[in-house]
Amino acid sequence: MEKTINICPKCDGRMMLKQIDKTIGFKGENLDIQFETYVCEDCGLHVGTVDQTAFVQKLIADAYRKKVGLLTGREIREKREELGISQKVLAKKAGVGIASIKRWEKGIIQTKPMDTALRSAFTGRMVGNEYSGNSTFSIPRIKLVMKEFEKICRFEFLKDGDRLLFDAKYVWYADLLAYYLLGKGLTGATYAALPHGPQINNYRELIDEIRNADIEDAEPLTDEEKKIIVRVALTFPTKQSVIDGAHREEVFKNKRIGDSIPYTDASKLTEIQLDP
């Protein structure tokens, strides 16, 4: 039922609640959505409440996800509930942080590699092996590794406002080298090829979590793992050197933007000596 709620802020006409159909351009796709908003009877101005605007944003996100073949927030929640598992359990199975699961269910769009990780988790396959280096994903351990690098490199990691442009590349090299030498990565992080080089998947969502993590919650580094971190730090003594090195790697250059970088690519690294 239509309902008058207020006066038009543009012409003082009467506002009526109406359901409208609209085609919206988003990330290169044309999306058809239907939603309720207030419309001025005189000038036709559309005005939405805060809740209506949030709902429309979620509609757009889910319409986009459906169009490009990603799980929607509702599908993620329903599949998780069908399996009778918590967000925490799903996060562990998918190799991501619990905050990512919460955001995706609420409407934030996941990347294609993360969508693949979710689908693998729903089919009962733990995301491990070549994509997380046979390790359990641990945010505190990512921070622990970065802090170990910080001691050796003598410059600050995880600075305020940082986007992990160099931090993540040091961890990427250490993870892959550990996988090559020890058969297991250090952090369980998954990586993707992004315009600025190899990067931790979902890094934008994880930066604050990594920065605020307690390294006391992380499994301590073994002597072998510390030696690997030292090797990476000595190979790339400056921030720019690790950025340049990562960009020269064929395992990065041969990937399309957004593609996952498996740990099995470790044997193809060229910018660091693999064997001691």
C-alpha cells in the first residue's frame, strides 16, 4: 500500500512510497533490480531512507554476483546453514578470516578465487594443498612473520595507511619458499595476481585484522622457518627490491589479474635461490 511519508526536498510536493524497476550499470554489467523508494508526485524525485539505500546496495551486489557466477550473500548463508556449520567453521574450511564470511553474507562481493574457496568448502574439501600451502590460515601468524621480517629488514611493516604493497610480497616469498623446502607454507594465506603484484587474497578486508592480531595467538616459528625468512630478507634488502622482484616473476606475469597463485608455483620462482 502506498504511503505518504514527507514533503519533497526539491519542490515541496508529496512523497509516495512506490516500487520501481531500474537498470543500473555496475562494474561493466547492466543489472535489473526492483526496489521500494519514495517518489515525489510532482517532480518525480526519488528519495530513499538509510535502510532503503542499504537494501538497494545489497540488491546491486547480489544481482552482480548472480550475473558473473558468484555466490550471493543469501546463498552463502543458506549453504552454510544447510551444512549446520558456523561462520567460524566455514572460514577455517575456506582458508579465510571469519570477518570475510560475515561481510560476504551481508553483501560485500567476494573475488573469484575466494568464491572458488567457498564452493570447495561447501563440498567438504578443505582449502589447502596448492592454494594454502598445506597450512591452516592464521592471521596472527601472518603478523608474526611480518614482525620477524621487521627485525631483520630494520624498517616498519604494517604502517598506518599501508596497503601491504611490500609487506605481503615478503610473506608471499617466505610462504612459497617454505612450501618448496618444507612442504608446508608459513601462514596458510592464499594469494592472487593483482595489478600491484602478488597479494594476499582479500587483503583490504584483512589489513586491520592483521594489524590488530595478537602474535601470542600464533604458533611459534621454528628455526627452519626463521632461516627461510632470513633468506628472503637478505635476497630483498629493500622494499623496492621485493616489489620489483615479485613483478619480474613469471609465475606472476603469466597470470591474469585476479587469478590465484598456487604454492606449487614455488618451484618456478626465479628471483630467489630455491635450494640452500
